[in-house]
Amino acid sequence: MRERGVRLRKIEFESADGSSKNPNVQSQTITQKDQSPVNTIGYSFTFSGSYEVFKSILAALEKSLRLADITDIAFLSGDNNSFEFTIRAKSYYQKEKIITPDGTVEALKKITIDTSFFSDPQFLDLQESPTPSLENIEKGRSNPFLRR
């Protein structure tokens, strides 16, 4: 928001059970055994800005590494091409510990990466990657309609 010069007015998160914080809304809670490997968090945020700023916020959400499902968009018009937008969305995150039968997660935690090649003189002397030669390489395919 700061990068786009947008004033964030309010942000709210849904409770863990998905119930609304609004006391006027009656919700029913259904208890199920959750087998999903991910958790969901619902949230809404309100900001003010121009329509162009709104489009840039949506583009940033689209390119974000964190998956977000936008469930609702509301806006109020103001003066001089200024609007107040409210976006309601859901994001997903991995549960704290996924236990696999073969212990994959624990094995991944123990991986170490050898970075000694960064100090190798051959690596340090590299200036640019070599240009591959395209000589003697047939480009494309032959025209089947030409007689030989």
C-alpha cells in the first residue's frame, strides 16, 4: 500500500472458525474433522484512492506469492476521482507441521547446501556466459510441399 501511495484505513481478520465479528449476523458452525494440509484465513481491508490505484492493488494481489481468493469488492465514491474500496479475501497457508510416512519434511530440514563453489577462482573469473553456436544446426523443419 505504501509503495502505491495508498492510505490503508482498516483491516480486519475473521476468527479461526470463520465466524463473523458482526453481532447482527447469525452464523452456524459445523464441526468437521479437518483433513486439509492448509489453513485458510479470511480478511478484509479498506483503503482510499483512485480507480488506477485500485487496479494496481489488484494486479499486486494477482502477482503475490501468497494465494488469495478475492470474495467481495465494495466501493464508495468520493470527490475528485477518489474512492473508498473494501476488498474481502481468503488466503491459504501451510499447517505448522505436515507429517509424512517417509519423514520427508524432517529430511528437508536437514539439507545443507555447499556454497564453496562461489569462492572457486573459476567461478570468480566468469564475466559472461558463453554464446552457444548455432552453426550446423537445422532450423525448423523442411517444407513437405516442396519436391526434392
